[in-house]
Amino acid sequence: MADILLSTSSIAFSPRSLFWWSCRDAVSQATLNATPDWIISYWAYPDGDGAIRAAKSVGAKAAVIIGGADVLLLPKSDKRRQPTLKVLNEADLILTVSDGLREQCIRLGADPSRVHTLLQGVDDSSFKPGNKAEVRSILGIPLNVPAYLWVGRMVGVKRVDLLLEAFHHLRGTITDAQLYLAGQGPLKEQLRSQVRAFGLNDNVHFVGPITQADLPKWYQAADATILTSSSEGLPNVLRESLACGTPFVSTNVGSISEIADPASSILVPANDVECLRAAITDILDPVYQSGAAQYQPRSWNQTARELVTLLHSPICKMPPSGSSVSTATEGIAI
């Protein structure tokens, strides 16, 4: 019989240890007619903790997908370190989106035999090269100016302030360059103030959140995607950019070097404004556009096939790490 998988990613979120309380009824309903072999969660904590509790409650095994900050940043928090390490210890299978994150999980004490790299893919039916003139016309981006794209959440670790500073210095060499910031977050108004202080109102555009359906157009319209984070795992933003034929400039943090081909990308040290400014200029060389056009994206179908193969492999045939937890033990009615 084929494995039955249940993902907690579609279940309502509740912070910290309350996550399981928020999803237990959904788990109960989803397993009324069939018991899953695996319950898979994305993110170590609290999602992974909820997945482990859910798996124990129905006698399934728990797999946790590690995305980046959940093992790079959360363990630095006094309140979140121990719960995160507990998840890495108790999950039957840990899936990391890069080799670098696999090594980090092992450094944090995870059993190496239970930690496997599962590279993410992109929707290759949507993220693909397009006609730059056409998409720029649709988006209102002038055709004959350098256009850069940043995509993400406006929080401190993303260092958008560093990007704005580099862009400020860029005006001396590329006066008509345009920067499009796609996303939102708590630092948005602070960044707007920085734009005004630098006199960049005509060059920097806050376009807000972009739907997944519209995002490919923005990559296709840009000359380059820029990422300036001080910490990352392996962000899919950069894969999506390459899949659309657009090169990228990024800080050399996390596992980004694993996909950074010198033919289609430039890596710079974190927090180095001058190196960033130079790279933003250099990435306009047509050689990088040509390199990105040769990129062969990995599809989600490939990722799914590898996951199924892994779940059927001998390493995943072991019994669950813990026996089913009774409602009395958990104090929760299923």
C-alpha cells in the first residue's frame, strides 16, 4: 500500500507550544478514515514540535523540513533553543534544503543518519524566461534603464538598509537605475525614511506583496535580483530568479554558495557596502544574463519524487521514534 502523507503546513498556526493545541482537531479529522505513515512539517519549531506530537498521537512517523533560520537563528534564543534541539532529537527524519543546513543540524546534535538533504524546486511552468519588453510594459518599468529586484520580508536580518546605502552610492555611476522592493514587514516605514534621506524617491519603489502568479513577471523584467541578508538558509528567491533567466547578486551567507554559479551570479561579503555596490554594477554585464539563460531549474516534481524514494528507503523503515501518546498523557482530547 502506498504511503499516506499528512502535511501540517496547511494547518492553522499558533505560536510556540500552543501550535499542537491549534491543529490537533484538524489532525483528528484528517486521520478519521486512514492512518498516515508520515506526518511532515516545514520548520523546526513550533511546527516540528506539533508534527511530532501529531505523529505520536496516531502512531505515525514525523519528518521535519528545515528551512534555514529555524536552525541558524532560533537556537540562539534562550527560549527557543531547547525546544528546537528537542525537535531535532525526536523527529524520525530531518530534511534540509541544503547541505549546509544538514551540517548545521548535525552540529546541533541531530543523528547524521536521520538528516538528509532534499533540495527544493521551483514551479517551472510559471518561473521561466519571458519577454522583458512585454513584462516591463505590463509592470510600468521603463525599458531602457537598469532595473533591480529585491523580494522578501522587511526585517533586520534581510539588511535592506544595506541595499539602500549601496544604491545611494550607485547613483554616481548609474543615475537612472531603478530598484523595486517586493514585500512588506515591520521595517517598511523606516526604510521609506531612509529612501527619502538618501534622495532616492525617484529610484526606489515599494511595490508591496506580490502574488505567486505575478512574481515571475517581476523576475523576467529585472536585470538582476539582489539579496543582502546577513543570515539565510538557501532561499528559493534566487532559484526562481535564475529559472526566469535573471542573474543575482547576493551576500555569501548560509548555503547560497551551493547554487551560485560564477556564470550567473556574484557573491559578496555580508555587510560590505562597497563590494555590494560594485557587484550591482558588474552584474549588468551581458555575460551574466547569458549565464542565467543557461540555468536548468529543478522542478517540484523532481523534489517530490526524491522524497517518495527516500521515504521508501531502508533508513525510513524503522519504527517511529516514540510510541503513540495517549490522550491522558498529553492532556488533550483527540
